[in-house]
Amino acid sequence: MSYALFRNKQIGLKQETQSGVQELNIGPDCYGLQVTEITAAVEPEVIEQEAFKGSLSASPARIGKVPASVSLAGELKNSGESGKLPKIDAVLQAAGFAKRNVFSVSISVTTGLDKVINGKTVVQSGGAKGLVLDVENDKLYYAAINGVFMPSETVFSDAFNASINGTPEAAGFLYNPGTGENSDGVYTLAISDGGLKKEIYGAACSFTMETSASNYPSWTAAFTGIANKYSWGGKADALPEGINWENHLPAVVVESNIKIGADYAPITQSIQIDLGNEVSLIEDLNSPTWFKHALVVKRAGTATVNLSVADLEQSGALYQKLFMGSVASMSFKIGEGSGNRIDVLLPAVQYTGIAESDNNSLLAQALTLKLTGEDDEILLWFR
């Protein structure tokens, strides 16, 4: 007799070549994501027969659609190696994030540096375009939109001009929310839940993240998909050989350079960000499961910034920003060094709420922010 062990849990994720068609070959490169929670459950649809039959007793029901839900949680961290994709890549893309390559290039600024908005300003040179992520130490960091910036050219936007002095170098990966064809990738999940096989396909997910002064940075994702009811609950297959587990420790959150607007650096205890995904399963009578696949159909992102203590010099100004519906940029970083740092850019957050509470006899404040934009309300730069 074999027994299921609660802590014996692993997950493999693979993007589907054809959305809604289960991937059967989940190789070692699809595994390795370390998680702190895996919960997989089915929610069978019970179709009752309501016809009168001359008796008050219930009739047998049919089982219809069998959707599945999977909850994951883990430590938010980069790959630990320069130029290597983070293992969370699959989760982010299942949540509707699009991925772009980031480059750095040496520049000499001519005009307009004060007009640059990181995560918003798009620069071009010749036929190439890039989204500006940062300008520091005479280097321009940008996410490639198309083409390649060449030496001795001029890079410019409506208000910014600079001369390119070198050749672009790789500087990580950017994830930004997508719409339509930029966000319709769905995934097959192969889960061993204590040794029980649980397979879900056609799946998409929500995404949240949190940084705190008392814990590692973390993330959660809630997947919605279709259960493989023919294999569900059986004995899980052996894991493939050659898995590269992400067993390095995440960076602690310290010296995060938290900034809202041009000069507000709040005394912050924790930050929670919710992408606000609404995920729906598309019903299809032509499918043997009655489902096509899941899809992210709406985003309503929010952020909560928990201040350790209210600042008597700043609080009045915060309430004025709330009453005026002010919009500002926000940014902070997690970790330090190539392969270990994540920059979080929220280019246009709107104040929507302020609440006070007791924090060890300090009067704390929580700022509620709405994430706004055009597929750029949150940018995660793994650098």
C-alpha cells in the first residue's frame, strides 16, 4: 500500500501550443518552481432532474462540466543568475503578462531628462522603439518594442533627446499586462498533490504580490481551468529527470527606494499589489468538456501601501490628493545585483482611499491606490 504525503507536492507548467488542448509532454524545463502552497480542487457541475414523477424522493443527477481551480503561493524572486529567465515566468504569462527583453545603452543626454516618465516614455531611433525603464549613470535602460538601437544615432521622444554612445547590452526581462493576442496564452498544469495526480489544462490565473518588513517578498496565483477527469486523483507519475530547482533564497526587502510621485518617500511597513484579473472559462457545446479554455477578461488592479506611522507633515497633502483624484507614478525595488533584483514600476496610480489604524500604539495609515494605464499599469523588471 502506498500513502499520500501532504508535503510531497510539485507542479509543472507548460504553455499550450493550441489553447484548450492539454500538453502531454511536461518536460524537466517545465518544473523547478518552488512554491509554499499548492491546492488543487474540482468543482463538478451537478445537473438535477426536476421532472415530476409521483414521488417526493430525489432522482439521480448527471455530472456536467468539471472546472478546476488551483491556488499557488511562493517566494517572489529573480532567477539568481544574470540573463536567465525567472521560474515564475510561466505564472506571469498565465496571468496575462507579456514579456519583453530589456537592454541598456550608454547615452549622452541633450535635453528633456526631467520629462522622462519611467514605464511611460517611448523613445525611438530610426525604425527602432523602446519603452524607457530608467536613466541612470549615463545609461538608458529600455524594453525593446521593435528594432535595435545603433551606435552614433540619436534616441528621442517628444521632449527627450540623447546620443547613443555604444552597443545595447542585455539587462533583464520586463513583464507588462497584455490585451488580446498579447495575453491569450493558456497553460497545462501537471500537479502531484501528495502523490495524487491532478492535471488541469486551458488554464489562466490571477496574480498578487506582497513585500513586507518582516518576511520574504511573496506572490499568489489562482488558476481556473479544465480538469482532466480521466486521470484526476490517480497515482502521480514520477518526475522527469534533470529538473533545475530554484533553490536559492529570495532577496530580503531592504532599502527599497519606495517613491510615490516625484518626492514622496513614505515610511512603509508593507505593500500589497493585486493585478485584479477576472478569469472566465469559455463554454463551448462543440467541446467534449463543454469548455474551450480560460481567459483573462478584465483587470482592475489595486495597490495598498501600509504606512508604519502617519506623518503629520504629509497627511494633509495625502488627503488632498485623495479628494482631487490625483494620479502619480510609484516605484520600488526588491533585492540588489544582476539576477537578484526586481524593479516594480506603477506608472499611474490614483489615490482612492486612506484609512487609519493602531500599529503598536502608532497611528498608521493605509493608502489604497488604483492602477491605471494602457497595458502598463504594472511593470515587473527582472534585472
